[in-house]
Amino acid sequence: MIAENIQTINSTIPNTVKLIAVSKTKPFTDIQVAYDAGQRDFGENKVQELVNKTLVLPKDIRWHLIGHLQTNKVKYIAPFVHLIHAVDSIKLLKEINKQAKKYGRNINCLLQFHIAQESTKFGLSLVEAQEIVVSTEFLQLENVTICGVMGMASFVSDQAVITTEFKKLKEIFSELKSTAFSENGNFTEISMGMSGDYDAAIQAGSTMIRVGSKIFGHRNTN
Ligand SMILES: *Cc1c(COP(=O)(O)O)cnc(C)c1O
């Protein structure tokens, strides 16, 4: 089923859109099945679980940290992480930069924006991001590459609400791309869309969708 689900999704999305298989809570064996079907990009939201999985799974997997990241946990993923999706403060960026430097590498990050109505979700406003990206602290970061933006739509059934929120993230991306990041050729990604809303996200300009349950089945929440 997992292999078929991946094939089905890949055959219905434009090939310019990258599929991140969100494997949080799922066992190694499920990830191996997806890997054997050709999937290489996987997303996890907990640092400890992510680290445990990297120890036993193939080394050429590109691991994406898609959940909220605490500053004191950056060091655990710094040696290998491919892309950190949910960066929403200069404090976190500075720590990522410090740890990246320690391992002699560059770490790719996305700036997370708050686009949903729900107040519980993390993320920046456009104004907050604009303040960060012109700050001296930000301009001194040498081991971090900002590759684009990330956001999550409200968890509602109203498609119009979801579409409006995705369009807002696209607008934020375009605004930053034409100003602060106009000289940054790496600023190309818009990470938006999950199992229930990735079609709407792609319509609105997503370049990266993060899909879990539609590949691996429902998760037991605990
Ligand atoms: C869990 C999660 C997903 C995937 O959710 P599904 O609805 O299972 O596709 C995507 N993005 C983030 C940030 C998540 O935490």
C-alpha cells in the first residue's frame, strides 16, 4: 500500500513539486518500504525520533525536520539534517548557524509563517521576518541558507479559508523574493500542503508538500 500511495501521489502532482513523506510515529519498516519504492525525502517532527531513525535507515535519505525545533536540540540534528522547515526566530537561526559551523557544513532552512487563523501554531508574520532579515545578526550568519518559506493552513473543512491562507504564504514568499532575497538564488521553496489540502496548496504555488497519513495511513495520536 505504501508504495502504491507514493506512486499515486507522484503521478498526480506536477514534477516540479517535491513530495516529503512524513513518517513521524511510523516504524522503520514502513520507511524502508517507502525508500524501496524510490522515496528519498522524509519528514519528522521530533528530534529524538528523527535521530533514532537515521541510525538504522539508509544513509542517502534526505531528512527534513518539519516540526517546531527547540534551540537546545539543534546540536543533535546538525550533523545530517537536509532541511529545517520551521524556523521562526533569530535565536534559533543563530544556534543553527553555530552548530552548522561546528560540523563544517551549511544547513538549509525555511522561515515558518503564521498563516492560519488558529493562535496555537508557530510562525512569523511578514513584518517580523522583514525585521529579522535586515538585522546585522542575520546578515552575519555564514553557515545557514534560507531556501524559502513554510506554513500550515487552518485545520478546517472550508476550502476557501485554506486557499486564502496558502495564497497569503505565496504572497509573503513573493514579497521576500523580490526584496530581501532578490540576490539569493537558493530562495525558491514554498513548503505548504499536507494529506488533506495539498491540491489546494499546489494550486496556490507550493513547491514542497508534506504528506503523512495519505502515504502511511492514520497515526495513533498519543
Ligand atoms: C504531521 C505533519 C504533516 C503531515 O500531516 P498529514 O495530514 O498526515 O499528511 C505535515 N506537516 C507537518 C508540520 C506535520 O507536523
